[in-house]
Amino acid sequence: ASFLENHSLTSEIRIWSHHFDTGAYVTLANNNGRAAGLGLAIPDTMVNDHYFYISGYDGHKGLDTSGFGPLTHGKWYNNGFKGAVLPTTNVTKAMADTFFSEALRYIAAE
């Protein structure tokens, strides 16, 4: 919730039972029609660890991440899931904050 507050975003905390992840969905205020989904997911076929994720949307379409620059922590995926992922093992709060903040900048860019 502090990430949302720090970036002037609002969302109820959600649980997506079909993926068993917890997170938020926010509409971005820059009027470009973009939104972001972010949260914490359990290990699955994509990552064999609990992981943080963030993905961008233009309407209901996932944003192509292939042109996004590298992240200090975590990495972009563009095949199937279109977003950034950061496994939680040995991750500090500061690392997670950097991950979400950097990724959000790419997602919100016009």
C-alpha cells in the first residue's frame, strides 16, 4: 500500500483467486488510457519462487515490454505474460520499491 501512496495511486488490495496472487489494479493519471496491475504471486510455471510483478495495460491489451529498458532489480517478460518480475528471495523493501518504481515509469510513459 505504501508504493501506491508514494505514487499517488489508489486501489483496493485484491486477491485474484484464479492465480492465487494478491495485488492492486490502478488506472494511471496521465490520461493515456493506461493501467497497471501489480502484486505478489506464488511460485508457478513462470517463476519457481514467490515473486513481485507489475504489468501495464492499454485498455485490456497488455503492453509490449520488448522496448523497455533494463531494471535494476528483476526483468521484463514479453512472451505470454507481458510485465516485469522480481523473485522475492533475498529481496529487501528498498529493492522491491526500486523494482516497482522503475517498472511503473516505463509503463506510464507516453
